Amino acid sequence: MTIQFNKYQGAGNDFVMIDNRNNVFNPNDSALINKLCDRRFGIGADGLILICTSSQYDFEMKYFNSDGFIGSMCGNGGRCSADFAIKHGIAGKTLSFKAADGLHKAIAEDGIIRLQMNDPKEPYLVNGSYFINTGSPHYVIFRKDIDKIDVNSEGKKFRWAKEFAPGGTNVNFVELTKDGIYVRTFERGVEEETLACGTGVTASAICSVLAGHLDTKTVRVKARGGNLSVSFNISGKNISDIWLSGPATFVYSGEIEI
């Protein structure tokens, strides 16, 4: 069988996107998803996204990590899904969709996709660094000169640490810059560093303010694959009105035999 796909990237975080409103793709075929995401034997991507029908919202986004298994919320994947839906007439420039962690709203304006993230539970410290769930679990470590860090080896040290059992965590290394933060993320499910991680960028931005490193409602973020920004409100222990913003870029479309 031949299926059509689109390739998308958001700040270098890339995805295979499939319109599955007619159920052309089996979401339970983890081996096939893993193969399609393989950069040598498939299309190549950090994850695969199925755009599915929803009775309540414009669509449902089902996100799968490159290991082939269903993932938690993916921020850049959500922004790319919104762009895909707009370009394919599934939704307008202000839209809503269902994801693994519930409802999300998105707005397209001036080439930027703004995605509303869900409010996290109160972050807490683990061995002096913040742990927060922004739709996916993230451990946020502030360091200097993070370009000198071997993110894959260092990330693996925390990925399955007992403090994050049973599901483990994503790991973010964050460096303060003149106008914001620079973030590198070891992403679970991919099991290596990705060029950007939307939920990781969101977690890192929030924690940079909680830790007292920044005093702002909008944090500019540099990732290895591009620039993003995160705006939010913090009132006491409540973190709300979180928006992840940046480009969502169509790369190419194609067909593949499965």
C-alpha cells in the first residue's frame, strides 16, 4: 500500500505527518512507525504524527516517538500539526485540537504558529534542579558552556534515574544568554539529543524565571535548530497562560510503500 506524507520541522525538530482522517494508517504498528522515522532506512524524523478526526475540535493529533510508541505531548509537533491543518483546509488560522494531554489552542500569524500549552502542576526540586511536566516530563539543569557538554551521554545519566520512575524523563541543559536562554535537550523516545524540543523549551523558560535567573513574562529561547519564545504568567505557585511560539516549516511531501 502507498501512503502520502508530509515532512515538517519546527526549529529542527522534525516529523513525518500523515492525514489519517480516513484511517489509512494503523497507529498500532510500532515497527512501521519506527521504520518510517529511521534516518537510514525510512523517511527520517524525530517522530510521526497522525492527524485524526475529532468530534469536539478541529482535529486530534496523535504523536509517536521515533521508537514507534505513542508519546506524550509534543510542542513543536503541535505547532507543525496546526500549520498542516491550516494548509489542508482542516482548520482556520485560529484553531483547537486534542493531544495526549488534552485540549490545545493555536494561532497562526505572520509566519509564526503560537501554541497554548496546558498549565503544569507545581514544579519541584530534584537534587538542586527543577522537575516540571509541561505535557511531557522534563528535568532542567542550568550550566555554563553547554556546547561543551556531551548531551547524549550526560542525558542518559538522568533519563532513567530512580527519582523519575517509572516513565523516566527528558533532560534539558540550559545556559543563560544576554537576551534569554540557550537549551539543549536529550529527548526520551528518541533517546538522543534533538535539535529542539517544544515542551523542553517551555519547561526551561518557566524554570529560568522560577529559579530567579530571569525576570520576564516572555523568554527568548535559542535551540540548536532555531529560535523560539515562551510567554506565561506566574502567580504564587500557579503557572498559566503559557504560549510556545515559533516557525513551523513544511519541508516536502511524498509517497512511500508500506
